[in-house]
Amino acid sequence: MLQLPDADNPRAAPVRPARPGRLTIWVASPGQPRPCLLADLVSRIAERHHLLATVAQPGPAGWDALNIHPADVLARPPEPLDVAVAAPGEAAGSPAHRVRPGEALVPDLGGLDPLALRFALLRHRYPERVALTRADLEASDAVLRGWRELVSHWALSPSKPMCAQYVGDFLGALDDDLDTPAALRTLSGLAADAVIPDGSKFETFAHLDRFLGLDLAREVGR
């Protein structure tokens, strides 16, 4: 079960939507990429738990290049509200859970895959303040290109069932208050595991990318 901090308590607790089967998410600052990314991540995880997630925000965002799903534009937070992505001091309605993103300073992406920024942000726990450099984005871009090349290579092998252990570790990390660094370490471990067949690696990476939104199968068939 997905666990996020209670609105009045920083400790993570199980997310139980006010309306059965529906999860409502509010983004207080859509002009910044990190809050929008966090809301997108929560909505992707919610779908795994058979919840229909709706994201709303007070204005347009313009982060389509980061594979962030569109959100509704509303003048104020909807009620009942399940999750608010809002920094301390930002108006966020009356959510059951409040995700407080740390400040993220982002350099110009010029010439790089925009998803390198998504990946670079996912490499940090969301409450942490991060000041990304051009070198950070270039490193994330290089890892993304490497993973895509591996996925393209693995796709040539006969399909095999996903590795349950790696899948469980990955999804467990995301359910545990969006621990994306742990989830990414799990994928790195899978990529380096010489025992797991390439066909299994392909199926696992392709499936888990539904939650990361990094287009890891982009090079397959090219």
C-alpha cells in the first residue's frame, strides 16, 4: 500500500482515499518541475493500486517534455482532497496527506534529453534540497542512454517472466514514501545481475518504466 506523510504528521501512513477508487491530488506550484513530477509519480503508483487518480493545479505547467500527465486547472484545491504536493507555507486545502518537496534548482537543459532532468530529480529523495548542475544532467543523460541501449539489446532475446524479487523491491520502495533512489538502485542491480536472463530483464525494465516515465524502451526496434 502506498504510504505518504499525514498532513499533520511527517511520518508516512497508508493512503486511504476519501472516495473509494478515486485519488485526488493537488499541486500548489505547477511552475516548478519537481512538484509536478511528484504528483505524476503518485498518480502512476495509484493506478497500480487500482485507483483513478486526478491531478489539479492552479495554473498551466508546461512540463509535457518530462512525461508528466496533464492536470486539471482549478482556482482552488478540490475537496475532498487526498494528497497535496506543497512546500511549507503554500496553500494546499485540506488534504489527508501532504508531500513537501524540497527546493530544486535546475540548470538549462539545452541539447540534452528533457527526461534527463526527470531522471536527475528521481535520483534524490523528494524532501531534499537539490541544486542540480549541468554535470548532473549530463551524467543522468548518459545513464539513460546506457539503460536504453541495454533494453534494446535485451529485447532481442526470448521473452522471460519478470523477476519477482526485483519487481517487489522496486514497487516496495515507491510505496514507501516515494523512495525513488532505492527504486533506481534496484534497477541498477538488475541490470548488473549476470544470473537473470536478458529476456527477463527486458520485461522487468519495460514494465517498471510505467512508474518512472523515462521511455526506457525508446530504442527498441531502431
